[in-house]
Amino acid sequence: FIRNRCPRPGQTVRIDLSNDCFVIDALTPEEFRYVTRHVVEQQLVGGGEGPLFWLTPKGWEYLSGLGIGGGIRGRCFVAMAFRHSLERAFKDGIVAAVEKDCGLTAVRMLELEHNDKICDRIIVEIRRSQFVIADFTFQRGGVYFEAGFAAALGKPVIWTCNACHFHRLHFDTRQFNHIKWEKPEDLRSQLAARIRGTIPGARLTEAP
């Protein structure tokens, strides 16, 4: 939460215990105060005597090892419509960009074996991921939910949409910088560039 409010070292954020406690799922200001005392004692966060807080050098170092929003470094959750017409976009576009071009791991629920309630498993997988790719082609409501949940956790969300469906994007999310793609190869090149520019740990690899 502090990292998202203070993108540069040395910046401070004013925290209102009564109004901001819900951003970390604390039910009361007392619960939030308990958490803030802990991270201050761990020397990850400075402040605590007043309303101003900031990340310490140790805090910046800790976050650099996790990536913004935490999760398993290099793990990407893919939210998209399960349509046959999007299979090439997933395999030749998204997976190729994430795994072959950037050296990371792409995870989609369709390929995961599990014995859980699907909604619970989705939440677990988003929490485990470092970032999320959300493709809004076909306007699936689940994709909006998954992208919103990831954003609420402070995880980076990369927004994509096929050019033919772009005009149907909901006004609440249209202002985000979507990758507008036409072919899987186009999606791959744009997505790889976006990942390298925004996701810690991504690297340039040799394309096949």
C-alpha cells in the first residue's frame, strides 16, 4: 500500500487508520495499528509516531525481491475468455511473450489441475502470481473481476484486447493503457515489450 502511494524513495504517505485500514483487510483501526507497528519494528517502514509513513531502504530491498504486490517472482496469472478462437492468441501470443521472450511463467486456470471450488482456486492463483495479464476480448465478466481483484492486491495488471472488441470495453477500465492487438504475433511483440518495461525480473531472451 505504501509502495503504491510512494513510487519513489524518500516520499511519504499520510495514513488515516480509520479510513485506510480496509486496504489490508484490517477490520478495525486497532488491527491496522498492530500491523503498522510490526512493519516499523521490522524496519521495513519508517514512521509510526504520527500519520506519515515511508519505505526504508530495507523495505525497498524487501519489495524488490517480491515484485510489486508480492506473489511468486516470475509467475503470471492469465485472465481471458476460454474460446477456441483465442487459443492461438494464448499460446502464440501470451505464452510466447511471457515464457519464451521474457523467461517467466504463464498460468491459466484451464491448464491447472485442482480439486477445489473454481472461484477459491482463482483467488489463490492470483495471490500466488507476481502480475496478471487480463485480456478483455469477448468481454467476459470473470476477467473484469480477476483484474480488479489483482489491482486491489497491488499487483501489476497488463490490459489487452483484440482490436475488433476494443470499442466494447467498459468505461470503468477503458482509460487503462490496453495493448490493442490484431494477430497473435502482434500480441506477442507488444506484450513482451510491456512486460520488460513494467515487471521486475523479466529479461530479454532469444526468440526461436
